Amino acid sequence: MIRSAILGASGYVGGELLRLLSRHPGIAATRLFGDSKAGQKLGAVHPHIGGAAAALEVERFTPDALDGIDLVFAALPHGESQKWADTILASGARLVDLGADFRLRDPDVYATWYGEAHQAPHLLDQFVYGIPELHCEAIRSARAVAAAGCYPTATILACKPLVDAGLIDPKSLIVDAASGVSGAGRGVKEGTAFNTVDGSFAAYGLLNHRHTAEMEQALGATVLFTPHLAPMTRGILATCYATAVREMAADEPLKVLRAAYANEPFVRVSDDPPATKWVSGSNGAVVTARYDPRTGRVLALGAIDNLGKGAAGQMVQCANLMFGLDEAAGLSAEGVFP
Amino acid sequence: MIRSAILGASGYVGGELLRLLSRHPGIAATRLFGDSKAGQKLGAVHPHIGGAAAALEVERFTPDALDGIDLVFAALPHGESQKWADTILASGARLVDLGADFRLRDPDVYATWYGEAHQAPHLLDQFVYGIPELHCEAIRSARAVAAAGCYPTATILACKPLVDAGLIDPKSLIVDAASGVSGAGRGVKEGTAFNTVDGSFAAYGLLNHRHTAEMEQALGATVLFTPHLAPMTRGILATCYATAVREMAADEPLKVLRAAYANEPFVRVSDDPPATKWVSGSNGAVVTARYDPRTGRVLALGAIDNLGKGAAGQMVQCANLMFGLDEAAGLSAEGVFP
Amino acid sequence: MIRSAILGASGYVGGELLRLLSRHPGIAATRLFGDSKAGQKLGAVHPHIGGAAAALEVERFTPDALDGIDLVFAALPHGESQKWADTILASGARLVDLGADFRLRDPDVYATWYGEAHQAPHLLDQFVYGIPELHCEAIRSARAVAAAGCYPTATILACKPLVDAGLIDPKSLIVDAASGVSGAGRGVKEGTAFNTVDGSFAAYGLLNHRHTAEMEQALGATVLFTPHLAPMTRGILATCYATAVREMAADEPLKVLRAAYANEPFVRVSDDPPATKWVSGSNGAVVTARYDPRTGRVLALGAIDNLGKGAAGQMVQCANLMFGLDEAAGLSAEGVFP
Amino acid sequence: MIRSAILGASGYVGGELLRLLSRHPGIAATRLFGDSKAGQKLGAVHPHIGGAAAALEVERFTPDALDGIDLVFAALPHGESQKWADTILASGARLVDLGADFRLRDPDVYATWYGEAHQAPHLLDQFVYGIPELHCEAIRSARAVAAAGCYPTATILACKPLVDAGLIDPKSLIVDAASGVSGAGRGVKEGTAFNTVDGSFAAYGLLNHRHTAEMEQALGATVLFTPHLAPMTRGILATCYATAVREMAADEPLKVLRAAYANEPFVRVSDDPPATKWVSGSNGAVVTARYDPRTGRVLALGAIDNLGKGAAGQMVQCANLMFGLDEAAGLSAEGVFP
């Protein structure tokens, strides 16, 4: 059994990791760190965790806590894993980091979008960008993975094959996406209060959401990205628009997606536009695309669960590859539906 | 008191009209027609209607039923008001029609998008397109108004001043919008069942939603429109993207909107992106816009209640103008919040 | 025009009062007090408020601020209006208080349930308990009204006529009720975060919710009350169980309710169990009841909007009576449906 | 691998069974029957099913279709499994039936509550009532199990130990419960449309819901049961009231529950009132109870996922026991949270 530690065990991604690992055949959640709730029982922090695990205590992280740990899952606010990555890697443990810290290759781009200098640029080369469908081999041999963000995962899965096939102009990309509220994290604020969100739909982060940079890097694109908050807990749908480089059959983009994901256990290519609920609670993704002859554009859509394929599921999938396990161990592609 | 008849009284728009007219100082809901529920008590059809109105009976429509009626509100499936418009106008009553039948000026465009020939093209000239903020004077003197659709209203309010001011290229317009489920009408189907929609977000009608033609006509634009279904009952948010015709200050589009709506009681211009709930249950609209120097695009957003400003509220607002009443009679701009 | 001041203008009840008064023909919201948001523009505090009102500033309350004020609406946390009631009444203004402070006749009962001594027991006699359907005449002549709480209103409207008619044993009452999340107020906490509540249903306040005392006083009953939080913003349904004092026809309780509310504009008696949405956004209430011969019990149900008939609507209704206005001025009984 | 057939594969319970079996180590979903969708691909019927399973076809049931089948899961409308149980058992397959047909021991009670004579009373003796926590040994050796209904499961888990311990008077039981909308099944109707349910809470089935009989039988009780529909897809909370037989410590009922479920992997005993979301998407249950000295009553609560522990999860748990597998195989107790 691979012994893992979770940094950020008291957040939503931490809770989802705990749920996934509770039935994982090869990876155990051995140590649980979460500074803000250190000393509390896991059952009090995560009401969905029962049984023996509920009696475990959330610990304050200290470097020597990694003794005997094979794998660290980090689900921390951005800026935090930069501080600890050296220590973690020096301990011999491998690292799957969900923060934004090691996703962007160029520390200047990081500084531009995050408004502060990167603290550990010397480590950037050690991280593989974590979307297993695109970087499977690199992840298998990686010591450190920067798991992709939620919006970028939905967008990149829908668009990358179309860019690679030369169907769309990557400089023309518009990404209009909606997320469930869990994507905003567990911090309590009026903007994510039930009364604010229920029965409401709104855009936020106009023109400057930080995931833009990650999409642009992964796709070699210029992206205008507008995130929206939808009145649901989980799920992301990215609706992507790009100028087609030429006329084509309406279903040519769909065929490109089918070819790209023919052997992927977690990505389904659909004729119809997907609903986020199809993959809610799972590590699945659904993508579709089509060409619009009226406007000369390609429309591509990707749906995931932001806490599944957009966070904890993807982290586990990466870890499975890093440790030579079955890529799908502990994961499912079937959403909790209805 | 102006005596009005409602055609389609048993649908959601009919129910909202009844709610609005129940406190309208100048227009009464005198006759209520709805073929599918003819013979039923209003209280059984609309559970929010109590008091004396609940005992009224929904009637089957017959032309002579318009005796003594000053005004007809028609909220029928498309294709239906074409059949009755001649009769209604011949009765002397004025008509506010919410169907798509008389919105498109060109019967060939109607045939292209609706897949059938128009039955009453000779009447098209008598209808004014019903967005009071844009066509106030024409509506005042109109005998017949084709009230704008829900998605077009949100889109046109956000974009029309920007087109008119020459800030954006109307051929580049992308409209990505989300609607509450009441926009799909009262017909019962699996796609709008609670279990299907709750916790889910999905696109539909890719590339060919019929409201595209209405947006294109009103804006003189080419539009790629993607509607989405959001897990909420009411509300539409239209997020619109267009290529800017030149560089400009980030807030220049916002200033154009402020100038356009300075004297409008129902349109608010907001610095921040609006949430649909701000205007839920009301006739209000909120719009905003900004220029993105990174991508050279203008982003414009419009939020309404699809049953309010997108349907029944707009119909009442048009009727108020047609009959020389206070434009805001029976209406409010304040949403039911939270 | 009656000049009113709102204490607690920045909370949800304050926001609903503002919405109602914005179209009230006889009462204006003249001064707006809210200490925690003092100095902010109303439009920033309440996103549903637009127009000229949005530019008004929330003020810090001072006693001399009541100069020229005819009426004070107080929507404050319990314990607060005790401090100000003397001042308010001395100013000559009448007072409609939504807090719990003056609802319980006996200061000892207040101390028992609220855990602190009452600060102004000498004023208790001046307050009329504010459910207009039960105390209409007393409210008309009152200088001060303690508007009933949300759970008690739903419960009392359903049960009081049955107690008065001697059909049920008031010592046997069980009240099982569910509320929308706005009933928990605007304070931000994890228990009312969207992610906590969405898709979830839970009981809270087991055995000791403070509204128990108010129900017991109004009904002369012993009540076991269990409130629940439902994943919706507005609405309360109270499902009430009591032992019947004798065998009776199944519809005898229903007939008693019909007789009691025959002339009430805001209470509807329904054969069928009501849904909260029938009266959402309104001042309406729906009640029903029936006798169960199998178990010898009477079942009674009451549905209201907790912010409407359970708070702001009821406050306005009381004020209308106090000032001799039409009882229904500015109010509607029709819910925002769907 | 145990080869199972699902009757009713196209319903919600069928879909949940498919999801659970997709990762079950010992039971395969070999044949899928569903008359109303016979001939359709599974992927078209259940949008959460992808991969190879999506290409399977739903079949029309015929008796010879059970050749080589070890186990039948039946999730059919009541009245249907009565017709097929003889055939199924004669085939040698074991049967886990979720319908109401074989839950009630007494065919007269069945006739009273279901309004029709039982078609196969001779088979009633062969069925064990399927709540594994109460009838584990009998289920292990059973050829046929009548899995308990959703409301009864939540109620019985909360109350049975209290009845058995003699703490409560079973003739005094009141069960007030709320369910998510998936409990109403997949049939499309206005009462379960999104627009009807969203933002609304309502009681239904007053005094005569059929699950009453099942509760009464399992608890030896007289039950007044009121079900409610909550605006959520999954989850049941049963709030149960009974007269205590004597005074006791407030936590005595809780201690009884703790003792009863000390070794059960799927039932958690909680100090705090549970939220349905704690176990959403899982086979878990959470119960709590306390004594109220003010009113002399015991309050007991039980929360489950109606499609999990209230349906498909419980069916799999029963099947695991019947075939000597790990009771928890393919199941989890951790809810999908948030």
C-alpha cells in the first residue's frame, strides 16, 4: 500500500481525496494535514466521513511528518506549495500538487497573473503538467506533477485536439464557462452563501481570471475567458469558440475528438452537448465539437466535475500513473445521476 | 379600466401576466383563454392564484369572445398567433403578442428558422418590435406589438447601444447565454424534470436556436448563439463577445450604456457583472460592458428575468405605452432578493 | 405619505421591506439605518435595489434621527429593540418590531428561552402581538406591534382556529417545519453556505428552538417543535400534529379553517397540501387540515414565505392597519410562480 | 463473477445499480431489462453511463432470458414483481426485489394499502425483509429478499432499536419525512418538473402513503406518516416522534442506537442531527435520537440517500450477503460531499 499524505485535508478537495482513497486498492490516506483545523477530528471537519476515519485527527504540517510517506497530495491555496515543494521532494516522496504554483512554465507569466514573484522557480522544470490524457508518459516517470486546474481541464480536453489538428486558430479562442460553487473553495463568504447563489447565475472575474494563463500555455493560444457561477455545487461546463482555419464538414471536429480519446477511460466524446451531471461525483469528462458554416467558427464543449476530473480525481489518476498502478484504480467514470 | 384578454392563460407567461395584472391600476385580466385547460378553475391551473380570481374558469378561445375587449395579450406557441391576429385586430382590440410570429420582418427569414411558411405576412407591417427602451415612440402609437423574446431582450439591451455607437463589429458577435428552466415553457418533459436539471448545467440548441435570427435582425449582426440551461427557475444572463472596431478605454463601452439608459426606469447599468437574481420576479434588467485590450474584444452582459422583462413584464410595459398609461404601472424593477 | 424608518435596513428583512415600500402607495422608506453597513450606498448593500434608491446611504442610528418619522420598522437581532423601544416610542413614532423582544408576554419566559433578563419589561404591555388575522382590532389601535416570527406565523395560522374550536388537545402539539435558508439571516457562516445546503435537508435546533415559546403562548399549548433547513431560499411549511379531542369527520378541521379565514385577503384555505412556492415572494399564506380516524389525530399545515408573511409582508400589513390604510396596500397574495 | 440481471434497468434505481455494479468486484450486470426502453442503447437511456456499457442494449424481458443468471435485481413498479417472481425463482436465480410486492407479510394488509389483491401470496414466506442491519442472518440464507422501501429504511433504522429497548410507545409514532425528487421515480409529470419543485417544499400523500404499512409492520407500531417533497434530487430525512414510556436521561436513546449499530459498516450514530448530504450518493445512513423531558417524547432521526441505502445500495448490500461476499463490496459509506 502506498502511503500518502494530504496537505489541505480539511478543504473540499481534501475531503474528496479522502472519499476516493477510502476505496482505493493501492493508496492509503496515511497522514492528514490542515493548519486551520489542526487538532480537530476528521469526522467533525468532513461530515461525509464516518467509520474509523472519522476519529483521525487533522495535524499541523511539519516537514518531519513526511517520514515514511511515499506520496504527497497538496491541495493548498496558491503560493503555499511553493514554500514546501523543496522539502517534500527532498523527503523522497513524490508530489501531486493541485495549486497553481507549478503549472505555468514561465515564472514571469506567474508573476503577471498572480501578482507576486514565484518563490521556487528552480523547481518548475521538475513538474509535469497534469492532464493524463495529454501527458501520460511524462506523468508516469515524473516525481512531481502540477495537476491542471478545473476550468483549464474542461477547456483543454475540448480544444487541444482541435488545435493540434490545425482546425482552429488558437489566437481566436473565447472560453465561456460555468462552474459549481464548490470551485470557489470552502472559505465562507457572502458571494457563495446559499441565499446569494440559489436561483441565480452570474459572471465573475471578467477579463482577468488566472486560469486564462494556464489555458493559453497549454493550447498555445490567446484566450478571452469568462467564468460564471451556476447555482449547483459541482460541475464545470466550458463552451469554447474559435475561428475555423478553413471550411470543413460540420462533424470534422467531432471526428478529431473521437480519434484523440478513443482509448481514454475517462473521456467520452458525445454527439450531443453534455450536461455536467453526467459526470458529477466522478472522474469522467464529456466533450463534443462541431463546425458552424454560417459563422465559420468551431464550437467545442467540455464537461467535468470540478472536484473530480477537475481536482481530486485527476490527482489520483496522476498518482496511479506515477506509481505504476491501474490508471483507473479507485476512480469511476460514471456520474452520480440523477 | 382597460379590459384585457389573455390567450395562453394557462402557461407560465399567462400565470405571470395574471400576477402582474392582479395589482395593475389600469388593466384588468377580463377574459382568460387556454385551450388545453379550458373548463378548469384558474386556482387549479395556477396554484399561486388565490382569492376571487381562483374561481374563474379558463375558457376555450372563440373570436366573439373579444367583444368588449380592449387589449389582447397572446402568449402562445409559435405559429398560433398567425392564425388569430387578423381576427383580433379586426375586433378593434390592440394586441401584444409574445410569440415569434411577428418579430421577424422578413417572412423568408421566418421560414428559414422556423421551417414553415408564414401564414400572415400581410400583417407583419402592423407590428412594432417590442423592446420599449429601443422603440418607445413606435410602441406608443402601435396597434400591435411583437414583444421581444427572452434571450434577445437580454442580448439586445446589452449590445444595441454598442452597435449604434460603432464600438463593435456586429458581424463578430458571439452570444453565450444561460436561462432558467421556466424559459422552456410549461410542457412536461424529461429534459426539464427536476432530477434532470438539478445540479446540472448544459448547452442546448447548438448553432441553430431560433432566437439567433431575432438578435441578428435587431442588431444588424451575424450572431453565433449558444443557449444553456441553468438549474434555476427564472433568469437569463447573456454574455456577449464582439471584436472592437478600435482600441478604446476599458470603460468606454460602459459609458455608452450609461448614456443610453440614463432615463430608463427598468434598465440599470452596473459596474459589476450582474446576477440574474438581482432582477428575479421583476421587470428590471441590468447590463454592463467593458473593453479587453489583451484580445481587442468588447464583453457585454445583460441580465433579466425571462418571465419578467423577457416576457410578461415586457408585455405589460408595452401595453402601458400603447394605452398612454404610466410606463411602469403594475411593474417593479426590484428583484425578489434573496 | 407616512414617513417610515427602517432599523436593520441592510439585512434580508430590511431589503424585502425596501422592495415592498418601493411600490407602496402610502408609506415611504424615508430613513435607513444599519450599523454594520453604515456609510455604504443602498445599491451596494442590496443588489436588487436600483434607481434613485440605490444612491441612498445606510446610516448609523441615532435617536434624533427619528425627527419627523411616523413609523419605525425594526428588523434587528433579538435583544436590540429592547434597548431602543423607549426612545422610539417617546419620539412619537409608532413601532412595528420583528424581533423576539416584545412577543412574549411574560419576561420570565423570555429569560428562560433567550438566556438573559429582559431589559424593558415595563413596555411589554404596550405591544400587540402581530398576526393581523388574529388581532386585527388591537393592531388598529396599537402604538407598538411585535410582529410574529416566521415559524410561529405558519403554525399559528394553521392551528389557532382548531384550538379555538376545541378540536385538538393543545398539550399534544408537535410542529415539524421546514424553512428556506433566508430564515437564518444574512450573516455568513458555513452552515448556510451554498455547498453545505444545496441538495441537503437537515433538522436543527432540536428540542430548544426559541420559537417554541411563542407558539405555546399564542396557542395556549405545549409544543414539541423541530425546525429543518430546506435547500431553498424562501418559504416555510409547518406540518402540525395534535391529538383530536373526539372523533370527527375527516374534513371538519378544514371547515373550521374555512370559516375562520373566509374574509381574510391573505390566507387561503386549500383542500390540498400547499407548496411554499405558491406564496413565494408574497404576503400570502395557505393552510389546510384534516382528521385521521386511524390514529385519532388532526394534521394541520401552513405555508408562507418567511420573508413575506413571516416577516416584511406581515410588518407592512400591521402598519397598514395601524395607520388606517387599506390592509393590503403594497402587498400581494400571489406568489412568484414558478 | 456472479451474473446478475436487472429488471427495470431504465429507471433511476436501475441506473444506480449499473453505477454500483460497474465497480463491483464480484457481481456483474449481465442482462438489462426494461420494457419501456427496450431496444435503446444504455448510453441513450442513462447519460451517466459511458464506455463499453453505453453500447449495450436494453432488452424486453422474457423468462428464458434468465438462463445462466445467478441473481435478479428487480426495480419495478409495485404489482409487477408479483407476476414474475415464480418464474424467476424457478429459474434458480436468487431475487432481490425492491418493489413493495413482497414486503408486507399479510396479503390482506397489502390489499388494504395497495387497493388490489396480491397475486402471489404463496410466495410471501420465501421473502426476507431486506434491511441487512436488522435481518443479516436471514438474508444470508435467503433465496429471495424484499428490500425495504426508502422512507421505511430511514425510519426503521432510527426507531427499531428504541422500540426493541422498550423506550418508546410504538402506538404513538409520528413520522415526518422529506425526500428528494428521485424518490418519485423517472416518470415525467408536472409535480416533479423542475419549475414546480425548485424553491418549494410541500407535503403529499397525507394520511395514506403506502409506506405507512411497511413501517407499522417492521416496528409493530401505529404510525401517522407525512411525506414531503424537498427541492433536491436525492436524500431522505425521517424525523420521528414517539411518547417515551418513562422518564430517562436525554441521551439514553442515543446510547441505545450506539449499541445497536456499533459493528455496522453503513450506519453511523451521530450526536448532531444529520444532513442528507452527508450520505448522498452512498450506502450510508446516519441516525440520532434524544429524549425531551419537557414533553415526555423521544425524537429520533434517520438520514439516507433514497437511491443508495434506500434502494440500489441496499439491494447490493443484500446481494453481497446472499452470495457470501464482503457485505460492503462495491459500496461506500462516504457521501459525495459537498
